[in-house]
Amino acid sequence: MMCVQPIEVSVEQYENLLVRKSHARSLHSRYDQNPFHTEWLQQFRQHHRKFVNNKSLFGEAIQRVDANTLKADLAQPLYHVGGEHDLSEYLIPEETVYDLVFDPRFFNFVLVYELAFALPEHKLGQILTADQADVRQDDFYNTLRRLMVKERDDSPLSQWAVAIRQQVLDTVETTCRAERRRNGFKVANIGNNSGNITFFVDAPVSDTRVKGLFLNCNANAERLLGNCTTVVDNDKVHYAFFSRFHTIISDDPRYYYRYAPIQYHIQFIWFYVRYYSEIMEVLNHHVMALNSQARIGSKRHVIDEYINKIEQLKMHNENFKLAIESDNTAVYAQIEGKWNIESSLANAQSYVSFFKDYLERAYIRKAERASQRQNHILFVISCIQILGLISIWSDYLGLSKLKHAVLGTELSHQSGEYWLLHFNTWLPIALFASLIALVVFAYFKSD
């Protein structure tokens, strides 16, 4: 079984990470040499070079939590299926692994578990039909889910999952702290009910008994009954997509490598489309409802980063469709339609369009205000220049009068110097009156 758990980074700290550009350069190649322990992840990354951005944060030197711890957890009565079946003896520890997947393009983290069991065929009927009527969620599917997924804040987890969560969240904290260079806040958590689970059953599809047992157990484990979509059903594989649980039955291991990436991607894309949409809704509230210029101005760069992330998420989704080739229409389109991925992306795109228009309008308004300020500055400079000209002219006029006073001469009313002196006297007055009229005109025009 595979459990996919996206890790949520707090919005405040995520925004701090987005506006810092250093992580794009420093993290792109830092983890390239780290291998995945999950087989399909390692193979998918090797076969599809477009997905080299999927990186493992755990290197070979990392001491991972021992899967034998899970054996001890399964032996506890709390995790007995139907209150009586102990699964610890059927666990395969060497095939029970986990990985922390990191994508530096989005700065997001996903925890992937894989648990392997060798269930004896003669016990399948007892294990898959065991369910105490007075105890909720103790069927086979929900019992395994409770090992890793919290239903509520007070829901217990297996010690194995608790240790893994601690290691994973510490690693995320370390990675984020290195980029934001501050230690004041916790940045990551795994929310309640976060974990989509897929069971890969190694059995021939022709074995109707085994097929029926697993599909019935899956259907009864769901909260919503009758929510099954049969994606593929032929003589090679049966692919049943429900809600919280999904079942893929085939004795050909190639279908594991083929369909596990789809199950991972659908959970990844669903979670982060919802995550970005909720954030954009909050930002939209600040823009439309609060209409705070200071708040809007402070969020301008963050909004631009979110627009880029949503556009990248759409491109990532389209690239994945190209990578899975014919399974896009045969498989992924059905799942995508059931979980409304396209409409969710369209909704996120509507926020992108709105905020693009908003940023464009904000830029135009900012440019207009800058132009107005520039015009005001030029107007003040022009007024100062006119005042300077008046001052110079007044000095010249005073010197002309002083010259005649010193020489003791009188000006004739008919002389050119007489009229020049009058012209020089009235011109500064006219300029000063024009300046006052211009200031008054500019004031009323601005109103």
C-alpha cells in the first residue's frame, strides 16, 4: 500500500520563501544524488527527465526509522483488524519504506509511505471481512490508514509513523530555516485526514474471489458509499478509484510502475491547487474588501510570485499528461474529472487573471502618480526660475536708477532710457502677477 501525504508550510513562512530567490539556485542541484527508496519514484525520475525536480531530501547517510518498529505497532490490540487479526506477522520490513519528496520549483514537500504485506490466501476472507459493528474504522483498509493518518487532533498514531513525522518535519524545518535565515517559527505540519491511500494487490484479475474481497473491503471502508469509479477493467488489471482509498489489482508488476505515479500526482496536484486557491482567496479579500493601499502594496511582490506558481503548476500538470502518454485519456482524465482538477485549475486561473489585471492597473496608477509628482516638481522649479528672473531684473532696475542718481541727471519723458526704465519696472511686476495667476490656476485644476 502507498500513502501520499503533502506537507503544508504555513502561509506566512511560505511567502517569505517565495520572495527569496536564493533557494532557486542553491537547492536545484543540492539533492540530485539522493536516491529514492520507493521503487516507482526512482524509476519514474530516471525515465522522465522532465521530472528531475522531484528530489529526495534523505541521502544515503540519513538513518531512517526502522520498519521493525512498525511490527511492534501492528502487534498492539489497537491495530488488530476487526479486533482480532494481528498483521505484524505478515509485514515485509525490507520492502516497507518512506521518502520525503521535494520540488524546489514550488518549494513543497510530500511524504510517501510504502508498506508491504504478504497476506496468506487462506486468511484473506477473514482479514478483509473483519469489522466490528460497534468499533469504527477497524476494517483492514482503515486500520492501516490509522497507522499514518490522524482523523482528529487526539487520534493516536503508530510509533513508527510518529518517528517518521518527527524526522520529516525536522528536515523540512532545517531546509526552510536555511533559506529564510530565521528560527522564530515552525513552518510545516501534516494536517488531519491528509493522506490518500492506494492498495496494489499482487493477484490475477481472473481470481474473482480475491478481487471481490478487496473491492468490497475498499467500498465499505469509505465514508461515502457508492463512490467507486472503475478506471480500467480488463484481463490484465483492475483499477478502482474511490475516495480516500483506491485499489489496483494485477499480477503484472509493470502496472505498479505505471499507475503509482498517477496516484501520487493526483494527490499532489489536488492539494496544491487547493492550497494556492485558498491563499489567493485571502489575498483577494484584502484587495477587494479591505482595500488597504499599504496592505496591497506590501503584497504586490507576493501576488506576483503566486501567479508564477499557479502558472508553473498548470505547466507541470500538462507535462505529466504528456509523460503518461495514452494513460492521459484512458486513466488520468477520469480521475481528474472525478476530483474536479480542471475546474480547480480554472478557478485558480481566474485569480491569476484578476491579479494580473490588478497588478497592471496598480502599475499604471503608480506610473500616473509618479508622473504627477514629476509635473509638480517641474512646476515648482519653473516658479523658482521665474522668481530668480524677477530678482535679477529687480537688481538691474535698481542699478539703473542708482546710476542716474549718482550722475545727478534727469530722464526726459521722450528719451529711450525713460521708456526702457518703465519697461524694466513693469515687466517684473507682470511676471510676478502671472506667476500668482499660474499658481491659482494649478490649484483649482488639481481640485
